[in-house]
Amino acid sequence: MRVLINRLTALKQKTGIGHYVAQLLDALRDLHSDSDIQVYPGSLEEKTLSTLKALRKPRSAATTAAKGMRRDGRMGNLLHRLGRGLSQWHFQLFYRWRHFDVYHEPNAIPLPSPWPTVATVCDLSVLLHPEWHPADRVAHYEKHFPAGLKRCRHVLTISEFSRQEIIRHFGVAPERVTVTYPGIHPTWRPLPADQVEVVRQRLSLPPQYLLHVGTLEPRKNLLTLLRAYVALPNALRERCPLVLAGGWGWNTGEMRTYFEETARHHGVRLLGYVPDGDLPALYNGARALVFPTHYEGFGFPPLEMMACGGAVLASSAGAVKEVAGAKADIVDALDEPGWHDAMRRVIADDDWLAHLRKDAVDVPRAYTWRRCAERTWTVYEQAAGRLRAAAA
């Protein structure tokens, strides 16, 4: 069986979907030969994309801050529409005539193709909560997602929470939606103290800190977290600063203002985007991870932190409680006093910290990329007509 997988998101600076695509591809190739799995863009297109990326003039930090990284301006809309149009044109011109048994689109909206199609829909936040996303992204989903969903023989998703939303809001038959939980890579593990110290020194981090990992955007609910942290007593903030690992995202004006005028003067530090190679040590060195998100289809950081043996304070929103609730301290996303109390306790109470850390590494062991790849391949076989739906 020959499968074509769109890996475009894995070639960019990786966020959740990019990591999902890259890790799933590696696991599928471990289970099946390269001749069974083809990717789009191919190696030639990848080199072209890398060259174009290198030719882009990098923006200064001042310019980036001044423009606020807004993606919903006219130029941003034009560039995104042009990029999508070129991808579809290239896909149709160079790939449509080849033979594949299944086409897998990991980024929700499949390109038109003559082959049985499987798509991964991680969550429905763009459609159910458009206030958290740029206007051009919302418009694109509203226009193309329903039609793309109809082209799919089967839909993959990454949590039971997301599966139920897809069934409920789009009327997809339950037997056509399968949960393939992502895995936690062996990279995420407890590290020796000397390895953690090297990264801590290079990033100029204090001996203790609270950590948030993720893009700074409205969906992550960071303004609530910052206000709750700033309200902590000075002694606790001096003992344990709050470190934000992630770049500025869309519509961050209010949060950016609060950070610049208040939070950064009260123990909050912004690292920006942190390379993947440094993240395991960053997790290992943190006293606890704080994850107050409004909504997630899965939520990698809590499980990554647990895999490193760390304590987690997480919201009850979306799928977070489903995948990490067994060991995390769960706080309602909008409960600002609750976040204040949870951070105060995890900083001041060593016994409570030890309780949260105890056996935390056991939770992520249920999530492996091999298991994800096996279940995904079974869906491919079903979509290609090689398995009866009932048997699958």
C-alpha cells in the first residue's frame, strides 16, 4: 500500500501540528518501508522552500514589536492566499497523476485529490472560538473546512474530547472518526543535573522558576496567569520567577502591554522561541509547569513535563484534563484566585511539590508514537478498502 502524506507543516518552525507530523512520519517509517510512504513536498520542493526561506530578510526585534506580528492585515492575507493557491496548483500538477492508495492530510483541510483521503483534525477552535484566531484563518476554515471534511473517508483526531466535538458539530458518523493519541518522544525524560545546568547557565535562568511553554496568544490565557503571578508576595516571586518559553503570536496587544508595563518588573521573564534541543533541560530545571490554556485538542507541554518527572498546574479546558488530569493539579482556566493559590502553594510547599512529582513519569508512558502509527496505518487500510469498517 502506498500512502502520500502532506508534511508541509513539519518543514516550518515547529508548533504542535508540525511536531505531530514529524514524529508520526518517523514512527510510520519504522513500521513500514520508505517505498510505502511518500511525502509532499518531496526533497526537491523542500530544497526550494529552504532557499526561499534563507533569502527572506530577517526582521529586527524592534520592527517585529512595532508591528505586533499581526497576521490579519491586507498583506498577510494576500501572502497566505497566494501560498495556499500555489501549493494546490503544484500538488495538482505534479502529484495527481501518480498512484497512491491513500492521501493523508495532517492539517485538517485536505487538498482535492483522486485518492481515498484521511485527514487529521486536531481541534475545532478556529470554528468554535473564532475570537482566538486571525480573521484570515477563520475565513479560510469557514469556507473550506466543511467541503474538505466531506472529501474524507475517515477522520483522525488526537483526543476523545476532539472526537466528540467533530461528531457533534459536523454530524460525522462516529465510526468514521478515530482517536490516535500522539506520543511522547523518549527525548522527554529526567536528565542528569549537569546537563540541566549547562542549559540553565546558557539561558541565564535562576536556580528555581515556574515555566510556561507555548506561543503567546489569546487561547493560552496568559493574561490571567500573569495577573495571578504578579499578585504573589514579593518573596515568592523573587524565589521563583515565571519564565515564558514561546514567541509572540497573534493579537497580543493587551498581554504585551501588561507584560512590558507590569509583569516583567515583577519577576516574569520572556525567553522567546526555544529550540527543541533545549526544551528537555528547560523542563527538568523548572519547579513546575503552569498551563492555563482556554482550549486544547491534546496539550503536549503537561505530558512532556511529566515525562521529565516534573510537577504540572494545568487548566481543566479541552482535552488537558483527559490526557494529564491523573497527576496534574487542575485549576479552572478563568479562576484567577485559583491560579494565584496554586502557584503560591507549589512555590512554598515542598511536600505538595513532591506529591505532584511522585510517579508523574508513569502518565506519559501510555502515549507512544509507535502506537499512534499502528492505529493510523489501520485507518489507512480501512480507507483504502483493505479492511472492513466493522473489523477495523
